[in-house]
Amino acid sequence: MITALIFGIHGIVWGGAFLILIYLIIRRVKEKEEETFEDRDN
């Protein structure tokens, strides 16, 4: 019983970390698409 509870909590933690990682990657891709850089003549 305790082992199953520990593995369940462990799975929830890793699943949450994975979802946060996916969210951050998607957010960064969207930010990168909206970036504008000034044009400089050298």
C-alpha cells in the first residue's frame, strides 16, 4: 500500500515536471516568433 502511494506521488511529480517543461518550450517558441530585431546597416 505504502509503496503504491510513493510510486503514485513520484509519477505525479514527474508528470507535472514534464508538463511544465512542455509548456515552457511552447511559450519560448511563441515568443521567438514574435521577436523583432532592428535593422542595422554596417
